[in-house]
Amino acid sequence: MADFVELVLTCGSWQEAQRIADALLEQRLVACVEMFEIKSKYHWHKAIEEAKEIKLIMESVAEHFDKVEAEVKKLHSYETFVLQQIPVGRVSTAAATWWENESMAKEAKS
């Protein structure tokens, strides 16, 4: 059984979030992407900034992190994006089967 993870990423716009989500889903690097509009406050270049962002929570497997990061790097507008991997302790049996099957990269399924 795979090591299930949630990947978390913020994006600067709905368009960017959609573009990244679609690319990762098409490549089967993630099984699902949830998108939420959020308000962020953060330190940037010695100032406190505030922005509306889109947070992506993506269901995937640990082995895909490097491939997801590489794809996000191609598509993301931020100079410094934060992609986090959070381990998932347990998943219901049916969901685990779906999650693993749907987050298998194209080349791995061939």
C-alpha cells in the first residue's frame, strides 16, 4: 500500500490554481484537488504583506512529491512557492484503493 499524503499549495489566482490542478490531475500525480479562497498574511522582503490566495489541498502519494514540485515550478507565478507534504495516518479501505489507483503517474500505469 502507498504512503498517502496531502500536498498543500497556495496560488495567486483561480486561473493559476486551475492550471496547476488540471496539469497534476492529467498526469495522475494527484487523485483529487480541493480549492479554497483564503486571505494570507506573511513576511516578504522585510514587510508584512496581505493577499487573497487560492489554497490547494491535493490527495497524492509520497513518491510523487518531486514530480509534483517540478510541475508546480513550471506553472507557478510566485518567486518562492510553498509546497507542503503532510502524511495521512489512515484512510478508509475503499478510499485508499481509489486514492492509490487515481494517483498513479501515467508512466507507472503503462
